[in-house]
Amino acid sequence: MKILVVEDEKLLAQSLRTLLEGRGFQVETVYDGETGRDYALLGVYDLLILDVMMPGLNGFQVARQVRASRCAVPILMLTAKSELEDRVEGLNAGADYYLAKPFDTRELLACVNALLRRQGRQVDELSFGNTALDLASGMLVCGEKQVRLSAKEFDVMRYLLQNREQNLSKAMILARVWDLESNAVENHVEVYVGFLRKKLASIGSSIRIKAIRRMGYHLEVEETC
């Protein structure tokens, strides 16, 4: 699961990152509203944790612009503005939950898990056709056959399974699986798709990773006679 933290207090942002990474999440942090909006609109995050009081675009404005772009990522607002009017404004702007500072880390984690469950993002496995990806073990399973995936193979396969027939561009896969600051290029995506195709074939999977020119990749189930 990939979480974007938008918080201008860098010490708090890093504390949140450490906390969430310790629970197994992938976390990226940015420190202003404009950058947060741009990152959120990439469509590669499972959750957006958003501060309200920031220079430039504030959290309310970011949430409204994200929702206006039809981005449905869950939004958890963290803010010291805890009056009723502020909470109402945050929810009306598009937030799914509004958590006032200071907060207990147990409550924060409970909110994160609840929002991810609501989106159907936290499950034990993802399946399509005759094949399942075990999220705990990182194994691709087809009947009695199974194969272990590397960390990057697992992340690419999970993203494809979460979106199934929806085309994912190479840029989207890069942003989702590799850090935006990394030196990875589109060729990395091609290489890992090639690895996955071989592993799917090795276990007799009916899943095929289809490439559409200039649009990216999606999954299809091959009909069997």
C-alpha cells in the first residue's frame, strides 16, 4: 500500500513516514500543497494524509482540486484546526476523515486501516482468472503450482491485479512501484513485465499481460477450451 503524506512540518512528516513504514506501508512525503496536489493526481496512491494549514494551497484547496479531477483516493486530514466549522469544511472539501492534532498514533493507524478497508484495498490475496497473488508470502499461485516473486515483481503484479482490465501507462507504473526520485526509466517496467509473463506461463496461469501501444498494460484472461 502506498501513502502520500502532505505536511509542511518536516519533522512531523518524517515521524509519520517512520510510523507508517514500520507498519509495512510505502510512504512518500511532500511539504507544500501544490506539490501534494500534483502527486495525488498521479493516481498511484492508496491514501492521502493531508495537513490543512500550509503555505500556498491549503489542505482544503488541495482536497477540492483532487476531487474536482475525479480522483477518488481516500483523504485523511490532519490539522490543529479542530472547531466544528473546520471539520465541516474539511469534509465538504472531500476529506473522508478529519483527525485533529495532537492525535494518538493508535487512532491514526486505526483511521488509516479503516479508510483502506473501506476502499477494499486491504485483503489477503488478489485473484483473477485461475491465479491468485498471496499478499503475505509474495507467491503467485495457480492450482498446485506457485512461484515466488521478487519485491519489484510483486509490486508491479499487485498494481496490475488491482486494476485488471484498466490500462496502466508505464509512467503510472513507474510512479507507483519506484520512488519518484529514483533513476528508474520506462525500460525498467518493460523488463519486469517480461519477468512476470515468464512466471505466469511457468505456473499455467490464464492471465496475460497485454500491451497497448502508447496506452500501457492491462490484464486479460485467456479463454481455455
